[in-house]
Amino acid sequence: MSEPDIEKQGPVIGQAGDGKNIIDVFLDAIWMERGLSKNTLAAYRADLMALSRWLDGRNINMVAASRDDLVEFIAARVEKGARPRSTARQLSSFRRFYRYLVRENQVQDDPTANIQMPKIGRTLPKTLSEGKVEDLLGAPEVSDPLGFRDRTMLEVLYATGLRVSELINLKLTQINLNQGVVRIVGKGDRERLIPLGEESMEWIAKFVQGARLEILLERQTDYLFPTRRGDRMTRQAFWHIIKRYARKAEIGKELSPHSLRHAFATHLLNNGADLRVVQMLLGHSDLSTTQIYTHVAQERLKEFHSKHHPRG
């Protein structure tokens, strides 16, 4: 089954010529055009299904929805406590959907055209100091095969800035220890080669030759970091692992699944890396996405100045 066929549920609205739900047709189309990830497609589906259910309760066909209908839906969500960032994301989903319908001549006008995006303050990503990263990396008990695996995963994550989804899906064939790189096919099927660094390479080599074999026993898998069952680890399982080690290392702050990715980017910039190099390593299509880390680095410098300068 194709990737867009995820979590299909809810009423069928705005039937297309082939009888498929118009939302499904839209998701199929943008997946083919953009090569979007499963998580992105699921987010579009959730936003559009929320709107369709709300319109269905008012006997309004989704294809026939007006600007006033959409504004009323957004206002109802805001009254219930929806935050500007969440509202902006939903409106972005609606815009892409209705622009697709205009392009396909299913509607004449885009009802989102004159709806303004809510103003969003730019949130700086939560990151870790270099010392806190060392504490986190040192938390797993490496005498245990699973602890050795976890330490290797954390080392790779900090050395490469991978997304968690990219880390857990890593296969042996993507690692080239001779060249010292990992090959990643990220969002939009964009490929990038990322240096592993000597420390990360040493952990990988020892893991593959030792702890990985102990974890798998006689089982076989292409995934670099398997579970005891020989399966690929889930994002949720890895997130629980990070939280457990953060408590053990007494990090003292709530981490996100991307905390080491943020630390990777921030520490590179703190040590003089070029912004466009960091952009390529992270796999960002737009430089503006990477620029948020320059603000993080500046905040760190301000904190350092304030703490250590006699007139700070």
C-alpha cells in the first residue's frame, strides 16, 4: 500500500471522480509531487479531517466551504485554547489543500486567500551545553549490550545531527567507516553525506563487532540499532531511552527528541562553523530554518558575557 494510505478514517466528503475521498486524492498528489514524509502526511490528514468533521456537523461540504466557514472554525479552536503556532500550522494545511483544488478546477476561488496567518514569536530550540551533552553521553551502562547500543546511538546522534527518525532507520549499508560518513536520504528524498567523526566511528565499530551480535544472537536484520527482538526501534522507545538517561545524568531540564540535533547545530556554530555547512548537514531545504541556531548561539554568548564579564 502506498505511503499516503495512513490512518484513513472519518466521513467521505467531496468525492472525486474515482470515488476516493478528496482528502486522500490530495495526499496522494502532494506525496507524489514533494516526496513528503509519513509524519508530514499524517499531520495534513489530521488537520483536514478536523476541519471536515466540523463542517460536516454544519452540513457544509468541504469543497464548498467559504472563507467565513474557515474563519469560524479557526475562531472556535482559538476559543478552546488553540495556540497561534497550532493555528498557523492548520491554516497552512488548509491553504495547500484549497490551492490544490483550485489547480484541479474543483473550486473556483481559494477560501484561505484572504485569511491572515497568526503572528508567532520564534521559539528558540532547547539545547544542551557541551558539558551536559558529555553527562548525557556518559549515562548508559556500556557493560550491558543494550547500554552499549544506547551509548552508540547517542554518540551518532550528537556527531551527525540526525533526526531521530533517521537514526532509528539507519541500516548497516548506510555506514561507511572507511570514508567516515553516513548516507542519509531525508525529507523530500534529498540525499546527504554526513561525517561521523572519530569518536562516533569507534563506538560504531565496537558495537557492530560486539554488543550488536549479543543483542541479535542468531537473528538477522539490516538495521544498525536493533531491539532484543531483532526489530527496528520505534521513535517512542528511543524517546523514553533519552528521558531515562537525562534523569540519570541529572540534566535538570526537559529534553525533546531533537535535543542532541539542536546541540549538534548550536555547538558547530559556537565553534565557528559556516551556517550553510550546518544547513547541508542538517538537511534543511531553506537556510532560514537553520538561522534559528544563530539566535541560540547568540543567546549563549550573552549568558557567558553576563556571567563572566566584570560589567556584565
